[in-house]
Amino acid sequence: MKHVRRFTPSFFLSLVHVCLVQANYAPYFFDNGARSTNGNMALFSLSEDTPVGTHVYTLNGTDPEGDPVTYGLAYEAGSRRYFSVDKNLGNVTLIEELDREKEDEIEIIVSISDGLSTVSEKVRILVMDANDESPEFINTPYIVQVPENTPSGSSIFKIEAVDKDTGSGGSITYFLQNIHANKFTIDRHSGVLRIKTGVTLDYEKSRTHFVVVVAKDGGGKLRGDNKVFSATTTVTVNVEDVQDTPPMFIGTPYYGYVYEDTLAGSEVLTVVALDGDRGKPNSIHYCIVNGSEGSFEIGNTTGAISVIKSPNQLKKEVYELKVQASEVSQEGDVSVYAFAVVTIRVVDLNNHPPTFYGENGPQNRFELTMYEHPPEGEILRGLKITVNDSDQGANAKFNLRLVGPGGIFRVVPQTVLNEAQVTIIVENSAAIDYEKSKVLTFKLLAIEVNTPEKFSSTADVVIRLLDTNDNVPKFSSDYYIARIPENSPGGSNVVAVTATDPDSGLWGEVKYSIYGTGADLFLIHPSTGIIYTQPWAVLDAEVNSKYNFYVKAEDADGKYSLAEVFITVLDVNDHSPEFNENIQEKTMIIGSPVKIEAIDQDAEEPNNIVDYSIMQADPANVFDIDQSTGEIKLKSYIRSLDIIHNITKNKDCIWSLVVQAKDRGSPSFSTTAVLKIDITEETLHKGPMAAFLMQTKDNPMKALGVLAGVMGIMVLITIMISTAMFWRNKRSNKITPVRRIIKKRQTPQPRAVRMEWLKFKRPSNAAEKFVVEDDSKSLHNENSNNNIQVAPVPPMAPVPPPPPALAPRGDTPGWRVPTVSGSLTPKFINKQLKKRGHGSAHNALVSELKLKFEKRNAAIGEPHI
């Protein structure tokens, strides 16, 4: 029996898995060359200035089976991690700053994996240079020792700097700052420092030079920009002294004196010479070359010159010695030398100082009395001064000088030999002022000129001044401003003026006076300068608030000066407000205000500012008043007479108010008045005539006068037109046949002739013009016969009716209100009574005037107003 082997399903799965594993191929990188930015990073280079976080490369590879691959980066132990990679995308990012000068190659291991197989490669990344390093000087500090006799153009030092960059960024050139002020130059490539051609160093003039050297690289790219770096250093050049300068005498020229009492062997003077080379100076040796004639000798090492003979044995007055100073080296050799001339004068002993003499012998104080401000150039003849020096020759020569306040006097002569008469001359007359100084004191000084002792002597000069009247009284101010209340009584002080005269005695006493058009109300005390009002003077700011006049200050000789005085009279609240009329009557049209006015006669604010108020009214809540303007109007809810009739049973609508006018002064004054207001509604007629009638409602005589004037002007115009047409027909020579002229009635276009001949004022509205229209035209001649004219007959002007006899009203108000303060002026009472009488008949007069206007307009063809 044949054995059959059976296989389980798990066996088949294992067999498939084995077959799959055996068929897998490893993934691999793409190799895209050195300049590619994706692949396996082989031969990849990166600049050291690449910013951290930059995406620098993309690892790119594939799997033969098409499986997804992942990427990785690895570093050797101890190496710095410069890059990171996205394992899925292969993006390589710089995570650490690069520095080519520290590490110019980076080794990393890149890997690619398909999950089963991993392929790794070691790649080397080159770090490229960027110009990020500055030049650095080496072996600093630089200190150079240079002898001063080094020839020009010689090389004295080599400066060296290094730059860690490569290429142009690592190349270095050298140059000096302030090249024009330096005595040195530098080779720009080698850095060799040299002395400029034609320039020498001098230890005696400058021992140290500081040379600033700049090292600059050739520039290169750094983060996309071209950068150039530089560095500076200072080279200290110390100049070494060399024996190349002859000795120099100090303190030249040399002068010495031998006096008659000088002993033989005495030192006259000492000469000093120094080696011009200060670094390592040589010793100096002195000797007299010539001019001594056996009378003088010099110390070889000290330079002290001494006289070896008695002065009586000296034959010359002046000796000139030629002295030689030689440098002696350490070996004892004489190298260079220099000469100096020493002048020695033989003189007698100077034992007499200058002396001042007066009329009676030696004197050291001179006094003089004189008037102030003498003429310039005048000699002070009262001073008799002589000066003398008993010595001979140079010892007797001295200068004169006046010591004291400068520029006032000068002394003559200024230089004296032996003896002279002293003269003092006035140089500045203005400074000789009694008011500034009553006594002038000076020192007269005589001092020898050419003697070593400089003997001198002094004398006091005292000048006492006498006063003259040379000053004008002067006020303390050019103008004075004063204020005085208007209620000040007569004799009140206003202001005090002050003037001073520095002269003495009577010349310094000042007398005051006033004059001018504004000085009538004022007086001034002649000695104190107090200005006060006349005893009878009454000041009133409302009449005159400003006064201006002059004050005069005069001395005994009539010299004077002026000042201006401005006096302001201050207003005092001494007037009460006054209404224009004691009892006023106003007609109020509903919707329009009426105005009252009171005037305060005070001159200034707030005394003349008036505020208005309603003190009493019946009924109370009907009227309002504007505090500032005095306008009275009805309450806003009263719009018709019906509302008024509902408020009160008084059907005639004439109400009385007690109004007050009060000023703003301190103390305040007020006045009250009774105002009667007649309230009516606005007329139905519109236009200028209606406005005129309303304005003249309270004054019918004014309306009659205006209407009579208008009609008279119209009559005059008609007569002038008729006369002109008559003379025109009379002068025409043309004969026309007699025939019937048929006239066609036409409707003429009205031509208004506006005559602005009178303006009327309303209480609160703008002025309106009274208009008279004239539509008259000449008739049209259809037959073209200009000789036949028909002149219109001028209308007759109506005779204005006589004014009606008005009787004063007998009724009196039912109640009276006393005034609060002040008083009502009685001069307006008659005027109020007259107005009240006219009010009883003005309605009839207006109706009659209106009727006459309508008749006139119908006659001349004007439209009805």
C-alpha cells in the first residue's frame, strides 16, 4: 500500500514567506553628481555662512520592488551633529552653525531602508569658505627703536597680520591712517614700515611717534553680501638721540654791571650752555676767546665770569666778551662748540633816588583847589613841582608816571634825565565831576629806568573840586500814571513825583510846577512834588475820565526837565438806570416782542450794564423778558387773542407790567416803571402799506404827514410831465391833416418807479421801504404823429384831515407799585400823556388814509395795496 503525505495550510504559508524573502532586493541612492542637491550627498559642498535651519539637500533613492523607503543620518562617535533629515521625505536641514576655520570637512553616514534592507554610505561634505574673519596682527605690541640719524627711505620694521579666510578674503593689504601727517610709509603687500623719502627724524623735536596701521582683507561673500574686514594697530616709534646738535646758550643776551664799589674777584654774571642732544648729553667747557683785556675770567665748568681788577683800574666803560662753550665727550675729545657775547658795563654807584621839590624845598605832598570840569588840555598851574636825581649818566634817567584814576590827567614829561619841571594836563574833563568825587588823589611816581636798583620816589597830589551847576533836575520816571475815584473830595492827593539834582546848595534844590490843558483841576506842592486836586474840583468820570499834563522840575538857575502825568478818573456807580419814558405804552402783535430800554449814565462797566426783569404782572404767567436786551414777549403757549381772553376777563387786552432796570455796580441801583401793553393780532393786509400802517398805529399824525408828502410829489411829477409834452408839441413845425385818431386801448405793462425816500424803523425787525408805484405811460400814436400828444390830467392831491382834538384819558390805573430804588424822572410824564391821548383816535385816522390811497390808485391805474 502506497503512503500518501499530506501538507497542512501552515506549511504552504511558510513556503510562500520563504519565497518572498529570497526575492527581496536592497534599496539604493541615486547618484546625481557633485552639483546636485538631491541624491546621496556624495561630493556635496556647503558654505560656512549658511543660516541654521536652512534646507540644504534632499536624500533621494528608490527600492527595486517599489516599496516605500526611509532615510537616515548617522555620525561617528564624538562628532558634532550638523544635519538632521526627514526620514520620509529625505529633506536634510542644517541644525548647527558651520565654521570652516574649525572644521572644513564633515563625515556623515547616510542610509536608505525599505523596511527589510538598509543601505548605508559614508559621505564627506566639504565646508566652503565665506569671508567671516577679520585680519589679526601677530606679535603685538609693536615698539620700534630708531636712531634719529637713520636715513630717509630706510626700512625700520615689518608688520605682519593673518586672516584665516581663504581666497580674496584671506589676502591682506596694509596702509597707514593720516598718511599726510606721518613721517612714515608702509608697503601695502609686505607690511614693511619705512621712513618717508626726504623726511628725517629729530630727537630734539619729537622723541616718540605713534603710527596707526590698518590691515584690510580682499573682501568676499558673507550671507549674500560682499564684506570687507579690517583691523588696526599702533606702532610706537621711539627716536634715539645721536650726538648731532651743538651746545646752546640759555638766557641770552648776557649783560653784566661792575659798580664803583665792586671788589676785585667778585662774580659779575654766569653764562649757561646745554648740549643740544638731550638723550645722552656731553659735558660743557667754557672759555673767554677775546675782549677781556686781562680784566675778567670765567670758570671752565661753571661759566661764572668774575672781575679780577679793581673798578678804578678798568679803562673802558663797556666790555664785550666772546665766550665759547665746547662739548667734551666721555673720552675727553672736544667735538662741537658755540659762541655767545657777554656785555659788561662799568658804572658809578647808584646811590641817589629821584626826589620831588616844591617852592620851599623837598616835598612829598602837593594840593590844589579847582572848579569841576575844566577845559581839556588845560595845565594845572597851581602845582609847582620839580623832580631831580643827583646821579650821573644812566643812573640819573627815570620815568614819571601818575598813579590813580586813569585817563583823567597826564604828566609831562614822561622820561627825565637828571631834572625837570613837572606839568599835569587835563585829559578827561567829564571825569572831573564834583558829584562823583569831591577830592581826587593821585600818586606821582618817579622810577629809574636802566639801573638794577630801580630806585624810586613818590609824591601825593590832592585836588579838591569846587561845585558848578552842571546838572539838570531829573525825574525818577519819564511819565507817571495815577488813578483817582470820581467821588474823591477836593484837595485829595493823586500822585507824588520825584526829581533829583545832584548839584550842591541852591543848585540842588528842586521846585515843581505843572502846566498843560489837562492841569486845570490839579495843583502840585512846589517842594514835595505831591499832586492833588483843586479844593473846588469835582471829578466826574462820565464827563471826563482822562487827564494829561506835564510837570516841571527846575533848579535855582532855571535848568529844568519835564515829565508827563496821566491821570485816570475811576468810575463809581453813582447813577441809576433811567427809562426813556416814565410810563410806557407799547403795542404788541402776537408773535412779535416789544422792547424797553433804560440807560445808565455811569462811564464804565459793570456800572453802566443794565439787567431787566418783570417785578409784577397781572396775570403773572403771561410775559417773559430778556434780561440783557429788555425784549418782552408772550409765553410760548399764547398764540392768539382767544387764549388771552381765556386767561383774563379784560377784553381790551391792555395789561400793565411793573418792570425793573438794575445796573451791575456795587452797590447796585435800580429803577422801576409801569408799562402798559396793548395786545393785538397781526393785520390781514400784507406788503409795505400794511407794515407802514402798523408802524404808525400809535402815531397817526406821522402817517398823515407821510401820505401828504407822497401825494405832493406825485402831483409835482405830473405837472412836470405835462409841461414837457406841451413844449414839445409847440416846437414841432410839421403840419398834419386833421383827422380822427383812433386810439386802441392797450393794457400797459406796469413800470414801477421805486422811491426810497423814507425809512421807518420797527422795534425789532429790519427797516422797510415805503414804495410808491407809478404806471403812467405816454399814449401810443398809431398815425406816427408825434406832434399830437395827450397829456394826462394830474390828479388832485387830497387835503390831509386836521388832527383830531384828543383829550387826555381820565382813567387811572387800579394799582400802583412804588420804585425799588432810585427815582422816576418826571420829565417824561407829559410825553406819555400825549401818546396816551393819540391812541384813542388812531383807528379812524388809519381807515381814512387807507380809503384815500385806494381812490388815488384807481385814478392812476395802480394796483390796490
